[in-house]
Amino acid sequence: MSGRLTSRDIRSESRLVVVRSLLAAGESTRGELAEATGLSLGTVSTIVQDLLKHGIVAETGLLSTGIGRPTTGLRLNADRGRVVGVYVEDRYLEATVFDAALGELATVEATSDESVAEADEVIDWIVRTLDTVLERAQAKREDVFGIGILLPGGMQRPVKAATTPDAIWLHLDRLRDTLGLPVVVDNPLKAIATAELWLGAGRRVANVVAVSLGFGVGAGIIQNGAVVRGATNAAGEWGHSLLVFDGRRCQCERKGCVEAYVGIPGIRRTLAEIAPGHPLAEGVDLVAAPAEGPEGFDLVAALADAAKDGDRAAVATIERSAHYLGAALADIVAILNPEVIALKGWAGWPVWRERVAPIVRRRVLDDSPGDAAADLAIELSPTCGMEGIAAIALERFMRDLGLVTTRVIPAL
Ligand SMILES: [Zn+2]
């Protein structure tokens, strides 16, 4: 892609700005949109005209602004259709229905006792869950203009094992044919970046990194107001950047990755190193890659409780994890120099604010080059990946109507 912006690019970026501004305001006027976006009234009017023509935006009647004559109110047209976000894991499936203004209508979670690995089974499972969630949202399949599926990995991901996500990668065309609906697939890091761009810190500033902290960790990157994808959609795999040379073995088989230290299994491994006999660290293998323990996400809460009760190993584990996180975030600052780092996942745990945040902030300030982090805000993110994949499906729908909103389009 060349670095030069064409007038078509500028129009599509302005269109995204207008749509996001309407989403934030709920209801607005052309004049207010021009003021909020910094675009000229003429540009806003042209964009709004296109959006009205295709039913993406609806008029809400005359609004009195107190000065001059009343002007026409505008809002995103929630009833334009329905969009569904789907998250697929080996034994877990979640589907959420949104209206066309990204308002959540219904959600369904489904679990399976056995690993669902056969493509037919996976597709069948998705279709059944989709029908259930649509019924709950009182919507029909023909109302759906887009289905967004969250799948880990890059777009050209090499298939290593027959896990559920891989089975879908191999059979996307069958899934599309079976559903008979537009399907867009993207990885969770691009979804959290898009959610942050549309609904989070990306509304206020142009350079944001949304950091996801769960079993795995990764970063959704917004740079100069656009989601960064990279050559193969693999940008943001910060969890597999190096924190410790020749350090712990990671799930990806490399040694010393960030994820092996700040992913939840990595935190448990830290506890096992600090206090080998600790009940919460039972069964940890100090040689293999950190693996999920029996407590799963509960480990975070259990460690917090133990720390509150004065368990010194728990306190030390939380503090060391905060240092690992801060050091790894400083690398993000060194490379991307964001205005905001928006944290998700275990950063929201109860001890975060009191024990983790001050250490992370100090560490990021100390380890970042020069004054790169001087004005950096580190905050908790209010958005989720499901909203992001719904926004990506909405953008895809708009693109199919000729209303491109981003310069870089998802490959699938
Ligand atoms: Zn790794």
C-alpha cells in the first residue's frame, strides 16, 4: 500500500469519523457533527446524504437548538438490520446479536463436554447457537446483514492441530454456504483494536494500544486513527515478543515470551517459583510451558483474596507480575509511543488498582525511552472484542454498499 492518501481514502476516513461521532452522540445534527469532527459542514452533509440514502443513518425529526431555526436530528439507524458476533473456542461458543447501532440485544453461551473438532460438528454448533441467539433477540436470519467470527491466529495461519478454530479456518467456505449470510472473520486482537477505535479511547486520541490479559496476551494497535494489521494480519502479537532471553518456554515453543510471564498460567508459574509448595501452585511444571491450571480465571481472584489475607507469596507474585507487565508495556511504548494503553482481562481484578497499577505505571515510566511515556494514560478498557467484531462486520456491510470506512480492509 502506498503512503499517499487518495481523495477516496480521505472520504472513507471522514465517513468513519462521522459514523463514530454519531455512535458516541446517540443523536446529533449536521452542525454538531461538523463541530465534533472538525470536518466542514459541506463534507459532513455529503457523507450524511450517502448514509441516509443507504439507511445507515435515519432522521429523527426537527431538533430545536435554541438558536436559529430547528435543524434535523440524525442517529444511526438501529433497525437497519442485525449483526452477530461469534466467538469460538475448542469447547466454548458465544454468540451476541447487536442492532445496526451496535446496541447489544441478546447473547448466548454454549459449552461442550467434549472437544468439537470435526468441521461438520463445528459448523452445526455455530448454526444451532446462531438460531438460538436470534430467537432470543426476536430476530430472523434474513434480518442479519453480517456475522463476525472471532478466531485466533493470522489470516494465513498454519494449521497445527485439529482444534475447533483450526477446523473453521479450513472450512470457511462451507460455513458461508451453510449460513447463506455474509461472514467476516478476524482475529481477536484486531477486534479489540476496532472496539477501542469505535467505542473506547480511540474516540478521544489517535494512538491507542488495547492490551488483552487472559490465558494468552496480546495487543490491539491503533496508530494515527487506524487499526494496524501488518503484512499478514499478525500485528499486535506482543504476547510472543521477548521479555526474558532464554527464559520460560512459551506455548508457541519459543523461550521467554511476554505471555509466559503475564498470561494467567504464567502468573501461576511465578507463584510456583516464589513458593513451590503453595496450594494455588499445585501441579505446576517448572520446565514445560506455563499451562492452564484447574482454577482457570479463578486463580486471579484466589490470589487477590490470599493477598488480602496477608499471604506474602501471593503479594510477591502479584507485584512481580506487575513488574513483568510494566517492563513489557514499556517495550510497546518504545515502539509505538501511544497516548493511551487500555488494559483488559486480569487488569480488572480487584487488587489491580491498589497493588498492580502503581507498580506498572512506575515501571513503564522508568523503562520507556526518554519522555515517551510522560503523558501516557494507562487505563482500564470499557470495550470488548465482541463489539469489535460486530463493528468490523458493520464496516464490511457498509463497504458492500459502497460506503468504505477504512483504508485497510480485512482479508476475509
Ligand atoms: Zn510465545
